[in-house]
Amino acid sequence: MWLPEVEANPQPSPYADLIRIAKSAGREHWQIWNLFAFLPEVTSHLASFTEGVMRSPAPVSGGLRELIAAYTSWTNECQFCWRSHAAVAAEMLGSEELVRSVLTDLESSPLPEAEKALLRFARKMTKELPQMTAEDIAELRICGWDDEAIYYTIMVVALFNFYNRWVTTSGVHAVSDEAHTLHGKRLAFSGYEPKKRLEGIQASRAES
């Protein structure tokens, strides 16, 4: 990371425990945990907000929300975030090939047209924010999305524009493909609340 004092000073929290467990097992850990662990009294609210945005019951499935997060991050060229959430999306949607095809060439991918419309919206919101108009919303309604679905899509895109900037500017780097896949599976299973992620890791260690 480019913030060594942040990286070296995790405060007591579930994120500090996640870092400690990964290091003790000789495994790579997501450096975003260091960002959360440095100021847990503040970032705990961000974790809860992220859980709500990404996992609450909604007209946009959890897997599609992860794909929107990955696509937004791909658009911003945030390697850590797109690789992380591509792994989660692949786990939840059951297809690495689908996720890869969406990221590399949305229009030729086999994603349904209505879902492509959400990703086009995400790209425009990310790259051409001043050009967003009511017509962009109207186009999503034509594709069958109601206001609740559009609301969730906007929240996912806005949230990951924040994460992409937080992560990239702090110098959080991507990890190996194996580590992204492992963390992606765990995140798909346990969600974004750090206590649940700890419980998931501890349960898998107990089984092994």
C-alpha cells in the first residue's frame, strides 16, 4: 500500500482478525481490510451499508449486482475491485465465462438485453455523469426495470465508484488469481459483514 502507517496499524476489529488469520496461515489477504481496520468505528458503517446495497432482497439479483460492481470497476480500471467482484459474480452466477465475456465485450456477451441495459447505464453513470438525463431512466423502464431496481443499480454504481477511488488512491493492489477466487467464494457465501466472514473462515478451517 501507499499508506504504510495505515497498513501497519490495524485497530482491534473483525478486519484486524481477518488480516491476522490470513497472515498466520501464510496466505495473501485483501489489503482493503487494512483500510477498514484503520478506522473501524467509521468503516463498520460502510461495511453495513455495503451489505445492504449488495445483499438486501431486491429486483436486481445479488449476482447481477456483483456483475455491475465488477463492470463499474472494470470501467474505472480498478484492478483490485474488478478482479475481486468478478470472482464473486462468477461464483453467484455460476459462470466465469459469462463474467469474462461481459467485461471484455458487453455487446457480444450472452447476457440478456435487459441486463446489458443496466450495465450500459452503469458505464454512462461512471464515465459521463454530466450527460445523465431522465431519458436514461426511461430507457431502463422500457427494458422492464422498475424504480426500485433502478434505485439499487444507482446505489451499486455509486458505491463502487467510491470503492474504486478509495482503493486505487490508497495503493491497494490486486492479489493472485487463486486468492481472488478463494476470497470471492467466501464473500459470495458470507456477504460483507466482517463478523460473518470471520465465522465463515473459522467454519471452513474447522471442517478441514
